[in-house]
Amino acid sequence: MRLQNKVVAVTGSTTGIGKAIAMACVDEGAQVLIHGLEEDLGKSVLKALGADKACLHIEDITNEGAAGRLISKALDAFGKLDAIVNNAAAVVTSNIDTTDLTFLRRVLEVNTIGPFSLIKTALPHLKKTKGCILNIGSVNAWSGEPNLLAYSISKGGLMTMTRNLGDVLHREYGVRVNQINPGWVQTETETLRKKDQGLPSDWYKKVSKIYAPAGRILLPEEIAMAAIYWLADESGPVSGQVVDLEQYPFLGRNPPKDESSIS
């Protein structure tokens, strides 16, 4: 049990990567706070994990005071806080023509300012336990796709925040901060997004090897297993690190010019 007796709050954990992380945490001995916007889905996760192992908080992370209410819920249920996982995010399509300031501000509120607020609110409690923070970013933080402009900007900001706070909070308070940048992951939301974009229901079985050398994309459970390492004591004093989780070298890659030759 790598997380025995630890209490972990996971935002955006009613579906996808966050749900997989919450379930993996309980499997490793932790008690978790589940968070999200979908109450029905949250109750389903809570039932699966058990009320003795999990509690549920449904609220938009950008609401005024939401971070405080979320942390209070975890403390009331389990008495302490050892880690937070900033996973909640708005995965939205936009480019330079479709991104206005109102839209950009909203994406930043969810993907960058929301995590900052939760870190700031949780810090007094994480100091007591010498806890840790794990931010879930995206490989798009490095530059991003043309149609993921606002999302990529927000994840780039999150990555810089991880590097900065990973140094300061660890040195001053013993609180580690690290980040995982997942690549393309087959979550429930991603499956629906691709269907809405006109792809067939089994699109994930036919992804080109340019994007999926393994013949498939990543699964939420695979990201969750990586998260456990950063939440567990076995990651030792490591802080301020960002790890890309994709099946090919994301930076400096030279994909084949003729996609049909390897598809």
C-alpha cells in the first residue's frame, strides 16, 4: 500500500483521468475527496469506492470560495490533507480567430487560476503533513496544436507555476510540487469529443501510427499509475519536475512524411 493512511483531494475526478487517479489512490490505501461538476457521476464513483474511503464535493472550481469549501470537506471527512491533485480542466477547441478575451479568461480561470487557488488554500494543511501537490497538465503546454490555443496557453502557465512553486514550497515548507503532462488519452470525454467532430464511434481503434505507434492511445489508468509515484513517499525529495507521458518523443520528433506508409 503505497499511500497507506494518506488523504488526497483530486479535482475533476468524476470522470476520466481524475476518476482513475482517485480509484488508484484508494487501491493504494488512501482516502480521497472526489470533485467535479456532475453529481450523478460523482455519486457513482463514491458508491464504487465506499463512504469510508471517499467523500464528494460538487462545485465549479472557479466559484468564489470554492477552494476553501473543497479543502474543508476533505478535512471534515478525514481530519487532515496529504496531497492535492489539480486535474480539473476545460479541454476546449479554439484558435487565434475564435479566441476572444472573455473566452481566454474563462479557460485560464479553470485551468491555471483554479489550481493556483487550491494550492494557496491547501498549503497551510500540506505544511503540517509535509505533503505534496501534483498538477495534471498536457503535452500541449510546450506549444500546442493550432486549434488548442487557449488550452495550450493555460497549460503552459500551469507548467511554469509547477516549476516555480516546486522550488519555493519544497525549500521553504517541505511541500513538493510536480506535474504530469499526458499526451492523447482515451477518456470518456475525449471519446465523445471525437464523435461530435464526426469520427466513427470506434475511432480510437483506427488511430494512425504517427500518433499512436503502439496501435492505441493512452488509457486513464496508465496516467493514474504514474500519478501514484508522485503522490507516494517513494518519489522522495524530487520537486519542481514536469514529466511528459506520451508514446513518442514529443520534443524534436520527426514523424514520417508519408502517413499512409505506416498506418
